Amino acid sequence: AIGIFKALTEQYIKAAQSQGYAGDKPRCERVLHYLERVGERRKRFVSMASIRDSVKSHESFKRVESVSNKLRNDVLPMLEQQGKIAIVGDKVFLNPREF
């Protein structure tokens, strides 16, 4: 019974994260996934509009009213604090050591 409970709990948490109910963590992961693909193409920067267009249809962003504001005010500053990106105006520069 305990094993079943643990398995159900893990699935519940994963479902909540994928639907955007778990805060900004799944949103950051989705943006990082996109930035990894950009880095694989040897690009060193990308526009915020490009990031927005790539992630706006993902489940974790579907319930967000303004994806641009969410990215600009919450998600991208978190990634900048982690040293993964640098934001200059509307351009997002990738840290070459991370991507």
C-alpha cells in the first residue's frame, strides 16, 4: 500500500508540474530545453520573441496571460541568476560554458 501511495504521489507531482501548477520550475526547464537546441546550432544569442514563440504553446505556459511578461519578469531573471544566460535589452545571450 505504501509503494502504491508513493507511486501515485510521484505521478501527481509530475502531472502538476507539466500543467504549470508547480510554479516557475517547469517553465524554466522548458526555456532551458529551447536554449539547448539554440546552443546546439552554435548560436550565442536569441531574441525574447523567439523564446516566447517557442514556448507559448507548451502546457506549462498555457495558463499564463502574458507569456512575454512572465518570461521577462520571472523566468529569464531566474536563469540569469543561475549564470546560464545574460539579458541585454531584448536579446538573451547564452553562456557558452552552459550550452
